[in-house]
Amino acid sequence: MNVDNGVDFTSRCKLEFSIDEANNEKEHLLDNDKTIPKIGMKFDSEEAAYKFYNDYARAAGFSIRKHTIHKDIRGRIIDRTFCCACQGHRQKDKRNAIVKSHRPETRKGCRAMMRINVRFDGKYKVVKFVADHSGHDLVSPSKTHMLRSHRNISVAQALLANDIDSSGITPRAGFALMAKQVGGRENVGFIFEDYKNYLRSKRTVEMKIGDTGGVLEYLQQKQLDDPNFFYAIQVDEDDLIANILWVDAQMKADYACFGDVVCFDTTYRKNKEGRPFALFVGVNHHKQTVVFGAALLYDETTSTFIWLFHTFARAMSGKQPKTILTDQNAAMAKALALKWPETSHRLCIWHIYQNAVIHLSGVFSHFANFSKDFSSCIYDYDAKDEFLLAWQEMLEKYGLQNNEWMERLFKIREKWALVYGRQTFFADLMTTQRSESMNSVLKRYVSYKHNLLQFFHDFDRLIEDRRYEELKADLRTSHSTPVASFPIEITKHAASVYTHEVFELFQNEVHKAYDSKVELCSESGEIFEYKVTSFKKHYQHTVYCKKFEFAGILCSHALKVLSSRNIVKIPDIYIKKRWTKKAKKNENQVGRHNLGMKLPSNNFTPQGQRDIVNDRSRDMPKG
């Protein structure tokens, strides 16, 4: 026992000596630690002193704020106190009786502080420092990044946040991206709520400019960046924006190449009030939707559409489309007849289907084959008699003989049934997918919740993305040639001429041609009449299908005749330039087509409204 007690005593003495030594060493390190405030420390500025104390607070686990300040008669600082954020107590609020939910109490009477004084040598000297905290606990290092004084959005981070927001990335995804770049949320320098508040305050500043002022500033800046940018604003009697149309240089170039057929759509609504957003769109040589111009309208009256069509033609140096496809709108039809009488007006099938679903909802729900039969009447008939017979059979089959909407639709059949428009070039825009896809794309970029200026920025992103897709298609076309599944001379020739997308359509016609038989019916000098019959159909094509006239590529019937006459290349007269790889070869001449054309002098402007039109390209010397 005595031996054991001696061993225990010796060990205890050594342990006590080690603890005392460690404490002395810790005190020595604290005295020499330059990150801990000490009386007599000096700083060059108040900001430097604040940063030093805030860095100390972050390491210790608390937040600080600026407290009292004293200045001389010249406004120069005499002394300044920085304190713990928990200093003091909340003052009694007179509204306490009516406030249902009070904010949590954060003032705990903590006395921790650091005071600086600049009375002596012009330096900011620490004259008082209280290190001990009371009334609250210090937080662990994993939580200090959430304390208020340690959260700040730097200039670089603000610029990055602006870029992320303008790219259409949601705030939550944007903050997650910034956190990932720096290795975690604790290293960002602010929290998600700060990020949301910054974006909200930025938009508030933009809104203070006002819709009219902000949009004008935006359009003017676009014109400074792009001298060929065109915009026109129609304002009402109170100088409020009524209608806006804008077209940039690339839209003009695209219209010069592909503006023969235009689809005009106003089905998308910009805001809660239902303000129509109108798009002039077409299809390029890659079968992609291309935007020619955009407009925000006040309403859908005849006077508004007259102003819009007239102004759009002015933006395009007077060039009007050969064919335009629109919704079933009487005001729009009247305006087109007045302003573009030479343009063939057709109804877009997508809009026909949308209206059919509304007016014939019961038929669609009870009869699964109605949609197929309705589509067949629109697309499948080459002869008018066959169409009329099929239409009557469809009405009887589904009991629609006395349906008023179907009667009204039949009266305007020349504007939507393909059998009545095969002589008109449509660039394949008669199909339903074009407008439908553009509407779905718009909804991914544009929200009615945003203000008018934000709408313009969102639309810019849409245009930028669509043009990038065209660049990718251009690269594919210039660096590769489509491989023909049926390697004969005429498909090889088509592969060297057409873009990939158009080549696929041509190749399908070739396949159908070799599944048909041809007979020579008559011959008169250099004119030959043939009868082509498909093995998959029970009737003969005794009339021209006119696919080249309305689609721009040769049909299977014509290709079968060419093959029977040993013609192994597409005749030049049947190669439409807009579908070829060189469709945009002369796009640098944008804005110069029809420059000598005299524009209409009857510039229509409704009473009480005036135009603000800017097109700097018209003021530039012609090179």
C-alpha cells in the first residue's frame, strides 16, 4: 500500500506540473496572438479597425455591429465603438399591443466591445477592449458564416449573381452553383436569403425606372450596340406604351433568306392582364424555327394589327411575305387584307386543332378516331371532290351535320384545307408542330410574373439559344455529308446540295418513288403526261400532288418519272435555294433588298396614338 501510494503521489505531482505549464504556455501564446485586440493597437482607418475586430469575432464565434461614434465640429471622427451584436436591450415598442407575432429577442445585454480613439497621432488606437461575453453563447465555427456581420456580397459576387440571374437560372440553383465553386455554403460569404434579397432589390431598382423608361433605355442601348436594330413604339394619349415592335440585324438577315413564309402567332400572353405577345416566325434551311420579329401589343383590334403589319414591313425595307399563317382571327384577317393584299393568308393548323378541342370536346372524348379522320381531311386529299366527300362522311359518322362551329370552319375551308392550297408555298409550316413548339419554348423562358423590362431580357436568352442551335446545325452541314440509305446517284446529288434535315425528307420521297409504278398516258411535243400509282394505295394519282409547289422538294411521283427517263440528278429548276447548304450565302446584303421600293404613304396611326420609330440603319450611307 505504501509503495502504491508513493507512486500515485509522484504521478499526481507530475500531472499538476504539466497542467500549470500548459496554462502558462497558453497565456503566453494569447499575449503574442496578433489576431486578438489589445489596448494600444493602432490602425490606419476606421474600416481597418472594423475588419480586424470582425475577423476576431468570426474566429471567436460572435457577430458585431457599429455602436456609438463621436465627431468634432469639422465632422472628423474622435472615437468609435464596435460592440457585440447582442449588446444592450431592445427598447419597448409602442406597437406591442397590436403586434401579433414579435421577432425573437437578440439583445442580451452583452458588454463585449472594442473602442478606438483618434485624438493623439492621427492613428486609430484601441483604448478599451472587453473580451468577456454575457447573456449568450458563442457559436461553433460551422455556424459563424450565418452571423450577420460575416455576411457580405462582394462586387465580383454581385456581377456573378447578375450573370446567373440573366441566364434564367433560378435563385436556389444559382446559389447552389456559387457554393459549389468555393467548396461549400460556409465559404460563400453570405446565405441564400441574402442572395434572394439582392436579386429582389436589383429588380426593385429596375422597376423604379418605370416600364416606359426602362424599355426605352433598353431599346436605345440595343441600337447603340447594333446600328441595324429597329424598334417602333406606339404610345397612347397619356404617353403610356401601347404597342412595341422590335427587329434586330440577324432577324433582318433571316427574313431576307427565309421570309417567303411567315407564321404569325399571338397566342402567348405576356402578363396577368393577358397582354398579347406576337411573334413573326419562319423556318430556316435546317427546318428550325427562326424568329423574324417580336411585338408586345395592347390588344388584338384591327387598328393594332394594321399598325403592326405596316411597321414590320417598314423594318424589312418594304418586303412582304408571300404566305402568312395565322390564328382564326377576324381582326387580323381584315388588317392583312388592307396592308398585305398580295400575301396569301392561310390558317395555321395548330390553331385549328386548339379551337376544335374547345368546341368539340365531347366528340374528342367519346370518339378515339375523330382526331385521325379530322387530320385526314386536312392533309390527305389531292382532289377537291375527294375532300368534300370525306368531309361529309365525317360529319355523318360523328353526328356533326348541324354543328355551328363545323359549319363556320367549312365556309373558310380554302384557308386551311391543304387541297385548296397546294399551289401555294408553305415551307412545311402547315404542320401543327411549328407553333406548338414555339409556344412551349416561350413558356420555358418567359414568365408573366416578371416586369416588362425583365421580359425583354428573358426573350434575349431565347433568341440567343435558338441561334446557337442554328450554329451547331451549320457546323454539322459544313463538316459532314448525310449518308444515303439508298446509295443511288440522285440521293448522292441531294446529299451534296441539301442540308441534313431536308435531305432526310427528300430521301423519304425517293423510297416512296421506288415503291410505285409509272405509266405514260399521253405525249404532246415536249409535254408528257404520266400516271403514277403507289403499291400501298388503291387509287391512282390522276392529278398533280404539287408537293414541290407547297413544300419545295420533289415528290415521289416526280422522282419516279425522272428515274424512268434515266435522269440521275435533280434538275436545277427543282432545287429551291432556301433548302440548300448555301441558303444564306448572300445574307451580308441584309437590308438592301428592295431599298429602292417606295413605301406606302398611308402610314396608319389610330387617332390619339403616335409612333416612336428608330432605325439607324436607314440613316447610314449605303456601301
